[in-house]
Amino acid sequence: MSTNTDFALAVEDLTVSFDGFKAIDNLTLYIDRNELRVIIGPNGAGKTTLLDLICGKTRASSGSIKFKNQEITRIPEFKRVRLGLGRKFQTPSIYENLSVFKNLEVSYPEGRSVFGALAFQCTDAVKARVQEVASDIGLADRLEVEAGLLSHGQKQWLEIGMLLMQDPELLMLDEPIAGMSASERDLTADLLNRICRNRAVIVIEHDMEFVKRIAHKVTVMHQGRILAEGSMEKVQSDPKVIDVYLGH
């Protein structure tokens, strides 16, 4: 077991069993600060379960998860969010009937609790942050538009923006380009390359062309374990990886 590290995230010997089936099997993974890591692998490899464990949606059977050197394995999901973990699921959860501006505004940390929302003032600092995030996600000219009227890709970006409002130090995205047009995929690649400059980002993805465009490093999972890890070129030419992917 390593003790003190400078990793954004250190997952060590992590296991989770469901009815005796090890969905994650003694997995160890280190993510650097400012790193964009892509996790790939066949369906059932445990990719989403791994994110569930990191964000606290699922409780580990054994092992350790450290975020910025703090042990978080046993702390509840909402506390992990406060520490700076952000997680986007496959389907966007935005407020369809609110404007893009309002969606971003209510995601500002002080606006999130009930008491916070009652006393919440849209200060200049909040407005500035909304503007900054809106231009990051390519929606600066859409702030007054009702979120429900956005394209599928724009809704996905808005949800990423809602997480960015909280300035997370680790952002986890599950298949962010599913259902997007080719041009939206290109813009999403640019977006992800921009937002990993001051935070770690973990992306689960199936689209290999997209992975090539964004990954600093690729982790290949198979049956709850890590099969290979390294650059896209390295894992693509790994015989074990070829075997698993061609076998499916």
C-alpha cells in the first residue's frame, strides 16, 4: 500500500462483490492531477461500477479509494461531491424548463442546499462564473434559451457545465458522446481537452476514434480487472486487448 502520493486519485486493491460475483476484482488505479484518462473495455467489464465506487453510489467490499490523499472509501456520496468529485451519468439530468443561465446558476455550490437556495444571491461572482463556464462549453450565446430546446449534444455540454460550476478536481463522464452528431463529437473532444487543464478527468467511452483524440492514457478493463494500461497505441497493439476485443 502506498501512503502519501501526489495523485488526484489512488484506487488500491478495490473489490466489490454482488451475490458472490466480483464486479470489481482487486483493482488498482492511479490518476494524475490534470490527467485525462479514458477507460475502455467490453460491456460488463465493470467500467460504470468503478465510477459508482469512486463517487460513492456503490459501497466497496474491500480496498481503498483516496482522493487528493484523503481516504474516502467509507464517506457518503454528498460529502465526496463537496470534496471536489463530479460525476455525469449517461442520460443528462438538466432542468428542461429553466434557461441555460439558470441551470448553471443553480449549480453554483452555494445554490445547492435548501437554505443556500433561499438566501442565494446571484452576485457578480456567480454571473462571472456562469459566463466563464458557458463559453467553456460553447453555450455563451444560448444563455437565455430554455434548456429543453437545446440539441442533444448541447444538453450534454450543459450538464458538463453544471458540474464545472462546482469546480470539481476530478470529473467523471460516462459515455459523453453517445447519440451525438459528428460535429458535436468534435466539439466535445475540444471541450474535454480544455477542461482537463486544471483537473483530472475520467471518461468511459466506446468510440475508439474519439478516445484517440482525447486520452492522455487509456485503461482497458475486462471482468473487473485492469487488462492493460498506457497510450492508445500501446493498448491497441497489446495481444491481450486484441484478443478480448476481437473475441466480442
